Amino acid sequence: MKAQHRSIEGTKWRRHLLAAAAFAAVGVVVHLASPYLPVQLAMVGLGSGLIGASFMLAWAADAGEAVLHGGLVLAVVALVTVLPELIIELRFAFIQEAELVTANLTGATRLLLTGATMLPLIVVFIARRTGQVAAPLRLAAGRRLELGILLITSIFAVQIVARGSLTLFDAIILLALYVLYARRVQGTPDEEPAVVGVSAGLLSLPPQYRRPSITALIVLAGAVVATIANPFADALLETGTSLGIDPYLLIQSVVPVATEAPEFVVVAVLVVNHRPAQGLALFLAASVSQWTLGMGSLPIAYLAGGGGVSLPLARREQLELGLTIAVTLFVVAALATLQPERVDAFLIAGVFMVQLIYPTPFVRFAAAFVLLVFAIDLLCSRRHFVPRLLRTGFGGRAPEARATQ
């Protein structure tokens, strides 16, 4: 009976992988045929391909973390998980579309951080739907590394907003923070690799096939993303413009939903399997990559495309980046104790929905103000936790797995 169950599970994960590969293949075919297709149809086909390839990247990166080891490998895995967003962001910077450069960056980062803080509510919801008891949610001590990096980058970004430009000096600092994070990030004994579903299926392959299969999947899916990410953004912009929709809101709201879908699905599966803390860690790691690697690469791409050494930010981009800073500070403050609380989840969920439904400058400013006030209050009341976050990121030795308090 157990052998039959394992056979069914083995067939199931292969079907899921083949389905994602089929969607990715459709995206490539639509890209090749896009000159002969209506732009709306091309947008749907390219978006499906991007989602399929993103799922493949997420599964391969998840399995790769369990098979491959070392700081360089973890840096590559972190890069792979944000590849779809990174390509789109760099492309806008390279072609000098300064008004759209921060759209995908801020939208994706806020979506990830909101998902991280809302996880206690997601845990309770999924537990009730499946008839299970809600799993306790507590982050491992090693996750202070992500929170510390997020705290430093968000405070550093305040001067970017105030100045109204993103310079090469900013790029150097942000990329250095990413390198620091990649060198120090590590798993912990109480946090086994987050492998379920397709990722677990990849790890069930014979040892001689695991690494080649995972590497091939990363390369193949990465090639698909590199091929169709920018055409998808173009098709989306053209479709939105024809319908009278603000291009900035399209890039900020629609594209992140497509590119971040795999992370949310993987987190949901982890929650169902009583591993919500690892799902929250996945959200935080992706957010760190966006804040450091994503934003730090933009001035370099802008300069390479013919711009100057400073990427200008209009008032709208300053406001959007300011709201993202407020969201980040609130999330760091809410998670500083390593024990997320539902009241914080309700607050950020409410603010996120209001600013999504009413995307006006006033609402954006009000949302940033509210979150910033709560963030300062929480950081002051939990001020003895802040040095721990900073020591984990900048201390002389790697975070200790046994330090759970």
C-alpha cells in the first residue's frame, strides 16, 4: 500500500513539473509568433509562460538549497528566485524609462513583505479549511539576518527618497549588503530545507541525477524567463495603454502578481505541511534580494543604457519608495521578536487593501504615515531586540542556530 502511495506521489509531482514546462513552452511559442498575434492574446500567452517558468525556478531553487551547499550557491539561488522581476526592472532602467524603474521593485517588495506579515492569518485560514490545528509560528534565530539587512537597507533608502535620485554610490552600498547577506545566510538544524511537492520529487531522484536535473531545470527556466519577461512587460503596457489604464500601476500591481505567484504557492504548501516559519523565511529572503540586489543594480543598468551616474526619481517614485520603506520598517518591527502576531497581520492587510483599491497619492502618503507611526512605536517598545538584529547581520561570526531567544 505504501509503495502504491509513493508511486502515485511520484507521478503527481512529475505531472506538475510537466504542466509548468508546458506553460513555459507556450510562452516561448507565443513570443516567436507575437508579430502575428493580437497584443492581448500575446500578453496572456507570455504571462502564462512567465508563471510556468517561475514555478520551475522556485522548485529548482528549493531543491537546490538541500543538495548544494556554500555561500556562492546560496547567492545563485537567491538570484534565481528574483530573476523574473530583476530582468524587468533592469530593462526599464537600461532603456531610460525612469518613471517605470521603481514600479515593479516597489510592488513586488510590498507584496512579499505584506505576505510575510499576514502569514499568521494565512496559517489559521488554511488550518480551518483543512480541519487541522494551526501550527505554531516562530522564526528561527538565524532569520534575524534577513530582518537586520532589511532594517539597514530601509533606513539607508530614506536618503535616496529625500535626495530624489539613486546613485552609483547607493548601488555600491546596496550590492555590498547583498554580498554580505549571501555570505552569511545559512540554514539551521531546526529549519530543514523547505522541500515539498515537486522539490521533494526532484530530491527523490537517484543521487547521480539530482544535481544535473536541478541545474538543468534552473538553466532552462532561467532562459525562458530571460526570453519572455521583457516582451510580457511590453505587451502588458500596450494592452493597458489601449484600455486607458495607468502603465505605472500595471507594472507595479499586475506583473508582481505573476512573477511572485510561485513563492505564494510554495508558502501555502509549506503551511499545509506545518512548516509556516520556513514559508515566512522564503518571503523575507526574496524581499532582501529585491531591496539589495534589485535596487542596487538599477543605477548600473541606467548608466549602461546611456544615462548618467544618477538615476532620477520623480515625486511619484519618491512616494512609492517611501511607502515601501514604511512597509519594510513595520514588518521588521512586527517580526523583531521572531513571533508574528495576528494584530500586526490585520493592520498591514487593511492598509495594503486600502492603498491597492485607492491608489491615489494621498492614500499612499496616509498609508506610509500610519505604518511608519506603528513601526516607530513597535521598534521603541522592542528596542532591546534591535541590537540582536544588527549583530546577526554584522557580527563577527555567523548566526548560531541554537540561539532561539
